[in-house]
Amino acid sequence: MLKEKIVRLAKKAKEASRELANLSAEKKNNALLDMADALIRNKRFLLEANQKDLRLAESRRLSSAIIDRLTLSEKRIRGMSDSLAEVAKLKDPLGEVISLRKRPNGLIIKKIRVPIGVIGIIYESRPNVTSDCIGLCLKSGNSVILRGGSEAINSNLAIFEILKSSAKRYGIPENSFNLIDSTDRRAVGYILELEGLIDLIIPRGGEGLIREVSRKSRIPVIKHYKGVCHIFVDRRADLEMAKRICYNAKVQRPGVCNAMETLLVHKDIAKRFLPEMAEEFGKAGVELRGCPKTRGILKGIKAAEEDDWYTEYLDLILSVKVVSNLKEAIEHITKYGSQHSDSIITEDKKAGMEFLKKIDSACVYLNASTRFTDGSEFGMGAEIGISTDKIHARGPMALEELTTYKYIIFGKGQIRM
């Protein structure tokens, strides 16, 4: 019964995608602005739904990181609303001429941006993903099928109902966005079988979910793997700047993929920097796990095991290593990193440029926090996720990344000889 229901839903989404692809930018933008207002108008309803999920999460003793990602507040609802409004202000990507060629035989060949079609998004914990995905898919002309985690079912349903009701008033096709309301785990498997009805799968959640989806899917998958993000404090760093950046990257919101998980410190400044940095981290309740050289400076901290260097903690835990030089820092990140976001803090322009060139991550920073790896912070309005793939999309996935292209060719009777 569930499988048949999902197939019917996907067929309707496919039909809606054809109509949605040809909607005017004005109609989509007006709908998005009203949807943004609707979230604010219905914030009490959203908070009540979210409280049901939080009570269930606490009864199931879910981790503090999951509960943080699950929690809605007035500020976060405002953030969801602002993201939709920001997406409405962005240039519509559809129809953009990516390139134009005129051939010697007179053919004019245009490469233009078009929607992907139907996108299936499988995600965990964070209710704001529901709103962001609906807004971005609407603006980019894609139908979307959402399957959120069971821990956020009440919040997701509430957001979905508000946005669907609002969009309907603006003539947005009925099945442009869809939410699977079953918490039955078999639903994910059924979605992944729908080759020909769904054009792209985007999993957003823990590494286990993403690997499982990638293994089972018959549909192309864009992956958002773990964020083992590094900051390297170079020997010529401004140490006050470094302290601010490192504290922000670890403490401001530790349960997200762009938080720092490993701190690398040049040996020449380690004895000056680490005790002061450790004091700041200690005030915030951060547990440090260090290499032997780090433990020689910071007495009493835990030893970092080999697995720690690969770990995305999503919590107030940080691995710390003292390195001899820039080369060793780059080698460590290359071996243990997840190609998500990495940063160097230095006043040495040559070292900074070498780091930017040699670190093969989606986002590489000079003198800034990794916490900026985010669609809204990049001026994209919102994001579907942070892709750690290299093909089609990399880094924050926003409007352009939710499109593909086609060629349109204008002729005057040409034939191939």
C-alpha cells in the first residue's frame, strides 16, 4: 500500500514538474514572499508542533546535537522566512544563456539553463530543511519529494502544510512539492527505486544515511558526506584573530557540518597559542583530545586516537595536533579531511595562497571561520546541502546547482554533408 502511494505521488510530481518549469518568475516570487510571511503568521502552530518532536526526542534520549538541530525557535522560524524571501529576490536561473556559438554553416547554438525535473530529498533532524528545499526547488522549477526523519515528523508536516496552502493561492501546481508523511523506513527504499519518475536524489544527514542511500539508489545521487573541517593556525598568524576564529568555528554551533573538528597549530607558536585557546574552550565546555606534542603543552587532556582524526563529532569535542610546518598541515588535511571546509589563519600571503591552492576541499578559507560554508552566507538565499561531490555540484547547493542545461539550435535549412 505504501509503495503504491509513493509511486502515485511521484507520477503526480512528474506531471507538475512540466508545468512548474514554465511558470513565470513573477508568479514564483510572489508565492515565495507569501510563503515567507505565512511562516511568521503561523509561528505558534509551528512551535507547538516542534514541541511534540522535542518531547519525543527527549524520551528517546537523543543526543544534544540532534536535539539542537531539531529545535525550532522564533529566531529560527524568522531565519526560515528570511531565506524564502531572499530566494525570491534572487535572479531566476531558468532560461539563462550559458553559452552561445555561431557555426560556420550559420547554425546558432545556445546552451541554456533548465530544471532537473523531480528531486527526491531524504534528510534527518533539521525542520528548516523542509522550508529551504521547497523554496529552492520552486524557484528553480523543480518538483520535490521530501522524506524527513521520524524525529521531526510533526515539525516537517506543519511547515509543509503552511507552505503548500500558501503556494496554492498563487497558482503553483498542486503537486509541485510533496512530503511523505509515513515514518515507515521502507519508504526510503521505495523512493530509490523510482528511476524515470525521480531525476535526482539528495540525501542530507549522517554519513550512515548517505552511504545507504548511495548504495541502494537506482537514481543519480549527489552526496553530502561528513564535515571533518580543519583550521590551521600558522606560525605567522595574528593570534588574537586566530582565537576568535577558532572559538567561533567550534563553539558557535557545534552540531553542524561546517563546525571545526580538528585544530592544527604550527609548532613555533603552539606554546603561546594553545594554553590561551584551551582556556577559552574550557569555559565553553569543549573537550580537547590531543597529539603527544599537544599533551606536552596542555597537561591532563585526553590522547587523540587514530579514529579521532577522521571523526565528525558534531559536539563540543575537538582534536588538536601540533604540526612542524605548512606541508605537514596540508598532508594531515589531505589524509583525514572530508573535502568539506578547511581554513588557514596566517599573515603570510605566500603560505595562505599555497594552502588555498593545495587543499582540495569544496570551500577553502584564508583568515575566516569555516562556519560560513552555508548557502545564505554565500548570498544564495538558502541551500539544499553542502555537496562534497566533484561532479555537477560542489559546496553549497542552491539555485544554479538545482539546474541542468540543454542546447537549442536555430537553423535556416542547414543539412549535414
